[in-house]
Amino acid sequence: MTSLLQVTDLIKTFHQPGGGSLTVLDVPEFHIAKAEQVASYLVGLFELSDPSESPETKLAARRLLERALERIDAELDGQPLLQARLRQVSAEIYGKLGLPREAMQLARQAMEDLRASPDADDEIVLAALETQLLLAGQLGQAAEQERLIAQI
């Protein structure tokens, strides 16, 4: 089986048609963009289904999220940036399910993961702060909102 490093090396050595300089595809950026599309899609699914209409649907959605969170911890150890993004998406979904306390807990964990990641850029951190800020508003936590705004 070909490893990602071998594929990346192959891409780096690919020459443009007609000669000239090397073409280097940014493989990690491509995967991040695809992951963002998947995250947006998943959050959108929960918006469309409106689980607040049925307690059974809300419970099923919550169980799915709980299983997903278990997998984040078990299978993505040592990947704090990916863990952070998945926790942030899960926090957004919990918020849409009307569970802001659970959502805030996940959003805070996501921020801890971001602080542990050397790859976290300002845009990702800002998105995580925005999620926390919205959740603090839902929870009526004005002091927390002020603390978060000071970090921006």
C-alpha cells in the first residue's frame, strides 16, 4: 500500500506539461478544505432535520454524537487540530439540538486541543472563539462573553 508520504513525494516530483518548474500540490490544505465541507454538511443535516420536533429524534442524534466523540478520543489521539475541529462541529450540533451546556463543554475542549496544536492558525482559533461566544450568549453568561471578546 502506498503511503501518503510516497504520494506526496510523487506529486512534488511531477513536472508541468511543457517543462519548467515543479508543481507542488498542497495535499494537507486539500484535505482540510474537504474536511470543512464535510463538517458544514453534517451541521446542515442537523439544521434540516430539526430534532426539536421529536424527543426520539433528538435522543438518537445525541447518541450518534456521543459515539462520534468516543471515537475522536480513541482514534485521533495525537492529532489535536483534527480533534479540535471535530469537537467544535459537535459543539455546534449540540447547540442546534438545544443542549448549550454540553455544547459549551465541547467548545472548551476544542479550544484546549487548539492550544495543544502547533498547526492551529488564527482563523481556526477565531472560529472556536466565535462558537464559544454564541454558546455563552445562549447560556446567559455575560461575564464569559466579555472574557471571550477580550481574547479576540
